[in-house]
Amino acid sequence: MSRGSFGNSLSTRRGRGKATLTTTMNTNSRDSSLTYKKNQEDQLNSTKAQIGEAKEENEKLKSMLSKIMKDYQSLQMHFQGISHKPQNSKDIIATSIEQEEEVDLVSLSLGRSSREFKQDEKEYDQNECKDIKKQSKLFDGLELGLDCRFSLDFTEVTKNYDDSPENSFEESKKEHITEPCVQNYTSSKMPRICGDEDEDFLQQNPQKKARVSIRAVCDTTTMNDGCQWRKYGQKIAKGNPCPRAYYRCTVSPSCPVRKQVQRCFEDMSILITTYEGTHNHPLPFSATAMASTTSAAASMLSCTSSSTSQQGITDANNNNLNGFNFTTSNCNNLATHAPNTFYLPKTSISTSQTHPTITLDFTTVPATTSSSTHTFSSQRYSSTSLNFSTLPSTPPSSSFINSFKSQVGASYLGRPCFSQPFTSNNTRNTEDSDGARNSNMWIQKRSKVSHLGFDSVT
DNA sequence: CGAATTTGACCCGCGC
DNA sequence: GCGCGGGTCAAATTCG
């Protein structure tokens, strides 16, 4: 029955005199009924649409979840692979021989294995991407963090070994070579944060406390690296009247990481921050970039010092620092760069036995280097970013880049992101028994900069 | 008043 | 063994 017939039948039963009124009433009720049903239909349609959207969303989430699960499983397999890595030099040699056709200098990657790289290379071959392949060869080998390992040609290492005392790591080489690169970045004094292998390594290896030094133009007392630091000492080191401040990571009470902050005597605008140790706790997001950087640089250092004795390192512009690939650049915007270009600070490595140090120079001012320092010349640059490769064909992780840019690069790029202005006031200038301390030229009174937060740079 | 910083003293490794 | 210098400790001081 239609809506119209229903109304008409009612009016027909009642008398003619009332017909007009009844018709009017019926028209009104018909209208409201129509409107009501229309609304219901609209609601039904919108609900159906919503359900459809939800289903679509659900499908997307399902696919994302399966992707995540897949990634997780591959990572797990990857991790198991690391756990069963070769334990001695012979194994390394055997592994190296198997890979002798490949360019196997240590390199750094974040999140991709060397095997994957090599697989990718094959794909490039198939696609006749020879240029890309050439560059991708630079990325083989060492990876940051969990999958950090050597895959270098041991014979090449031996051949290239430099006998000079400063570079003499013959003894440690054999020990180092079986170990992940990153974790020798710890002190024997420090709490155990590695596995048994690392502990053995630390016991066997007299060389300890690899350091990563970062030079950056900075007008505040310390750099914003995302971590929380507490100052525990200050001293004036020989050869630099500017006091050196000692900080300890306070994110975790047991964290062994320390840093030293000192102004460069030659150029007071340059702040030299030296990191030592590895965090044994989860880091704030803003701190991960710096931690990755220092950790990676430490890896580079240990790989270099223990295995290649500098020979694997070439000029920065040749993009091969034992497989670490950097490029100098004047461009602030990492994202605009080609995927396989990277940004090299002036980099030097001190192979001091007690404190092997890698220096990343993010300033335009030439670095002062010690006699035992090998400096890789690079052009001057007004602003520089540091980045580590993920894969030649894949742009560096955007999150990493953004994180690094915003938290570290920002300052290095000439956009200070520090929480306190630099002042040269508030000096105490008291002399202690050591005869050189407490000038406090650069130390703010009641400085809170050791609490390095999420200073946003806009 | 609690927390962070300052700073004098001390420890330790290294070179002579 | 001694002196020097780097690094750390911990009491005193400062600040919010």
C-alpha cells in the first residue's frame, strides 16, 4: 500500500463536510511521515557508509598488522643469526673468503642487513643499475646496533695493516674482529650491559672507552641531545683555559654514559662534546638520533682502529670511511638530497690506546687535531648534517633524518636548539690545589641545561 | 627543603 | 718513585 492510498481511504469514510479538514490533516501527516521515513533512509545509508568505512579501515589495519608481524619475524630471524655469528678469527676468515668477490669494508646501516644489501645489488644488476650498484657496494658489512658485525676481508686487513705504534692494534684486532662493533664502546668499569662475549672482549682488550667527540657551533653551555645529564665535575684541562665539564646520564641511575663538554680555545663559539659509553636504558625519542650517531661513530672507530688501521678510510668526498658513507653538503634539507648521498662532518679518528676517539666536526672551523689524529679532509661547509645509510636505493629513514635534524642537526645546522643562552658572565675564578680550575667562563650559574628536553626549533 | 651545581680533594695511569 | 694531568667523589653551596 502506498502512502497516498492510505490517506485517501480515511478521508473517504468520513463525511464530505469534513473532507477539506481531513484532507489537510492527512496531507500534514503524510508529509511528516514522508520526512520521517526519508530521515530513516538517510540514517540507514549513512550507517551503511560508516560500516563500509570501518570495514575498509579494518582491512587496512589487518594488512598493517600482518606486515608488522612479518617484519617482526624477519627481525627475529635476523637476531638469531647474530646470536650464532662466527666466534673466532678463523670463522671470520672463512666467512671473508666466501665473500671475497664482494667489497667488504665495514659499513653502517640502520635496519638492513648486509645480505639484504647484497641481494639488492643483484636486483640492481638485473635492472642494469650499474651506477647505483657501484655506490651500494660502499654499504656492505657492518650494521648499527643488533646486527653490527664485520664482514671484511681479513687478508686485506693484514695487508693494509700499519705498523706504526699509534695505529698498532694487532693484538686487539684479533679480539675485536669477532665482536660486534658497537659494544666495545664501554668501559671495563661500567656495569655489564652486553653479553658474555662483550665481557670477555672487555677483559681481553686493554683498549677501552671509545669516545665520540662532536664539535659544533653552539652558544649555550651544552648541546641538546635529548638526554638528561647531571654535572658531576669540572676541570680545566691542559692546553685549554676553558673549563671542561663532566656530565653523567641521569635517565637511568646505572647508565654508564658520560659526556665531557668543553669550549674550543681557538674558537669559543665551538662546543666540543665528547660522549663515552652506551646507554643501558630506553632513550627518549629525541635522544635516539644522537645515540645512534655516537654509537655508529663509535662502531666506525672500533672497526677502523681494530681492523683496518685507517687503511680502509678514504677521503670523505670519496664516500668511503670504512664503508661509512658521508658527504659534505651545504644543504640544510636532507630530504631534498639524493637517497644515496650522505653528509660528512669533518671527521677525524684518534687512535690513542687509552681513549680512541672519533671526532665529528660540524663546524666551519678547522679542527685542531692531535699528533695521533688522522684527519679526512673535506671542504668547508656552512652547515652540515650527519646521516647514516640505510640502503643505497632507499632514502635514509625519514624518521631518523627528521629526528636527527630536529634534535641534533638543528644546532649543527646553525639553528641553535639549546635551552639556555650562552653567557660569559658569572665567573668565580677561584684556583684550587690543582692550580687550574673553576674559571667558570662558560658555566651559567644554576644551569639547567643538563636537562635536555625537547626544545623545539622553529 | 630538596635537587642540582660547584669545587677542593683525591685517585689513578702514564711518562720520565 | 715522583710529578703531571685527567677523571671522579662528595661536601658545600646555590637555587627554585
